[in-house]
Amino acid sequence: MNKTDLINSIADKSGLTKKDVESVLNSFLGEVTDALANGEKVQLIGFGTFETRKRSGRTGRNPQTGQEIVIAESTVPVFKAGNKLKEAVK
């Protein structure tokens, strides 16, 4: 399912227009992105938690040349599924 499919499905089930659903979805994604960029976490009880984690620097290899390269420390987004979501997927 892609974003368009999700918008269509929510619009059909909720009775809202596709334009309204797209606006709400874009706002939700923007708020989650902003929160993660500010180092906050977003917790949706039963669904899951969006947060960031530090990935430490390490040494890697260029697969084409075999040369060692240094991979810098980075911050990455992470999603941890909640219990209700895990049960629904089982």
C-alpha cells in the first residue's frame, strides 16, 4: 500500500474527502518528522513509538575497491511496534 492507496482507503472508510484526508496525513507526517528532528519521541499507545537512536561510528569497506572507509556517527529514526499492532499482525 502506498500513500495514495492509504488516502483512498481512509477516505472511503471515514466519509471524508480525499483532499481532507491528504491534508491530515501530511500534517501528521510533518509533525512526526518535526518531533524526531527535535529529538522528541512520538508515542501512539497500542500502535507504536517513533523515536531516534544514535548509531555509533564504525569502519566499513567499499565493496568495489575493498578499501576501508570510516562511517561517521549518525542519528537514525526508529519505529517500535506496540502490543496491539503486534497482535494484529500475528
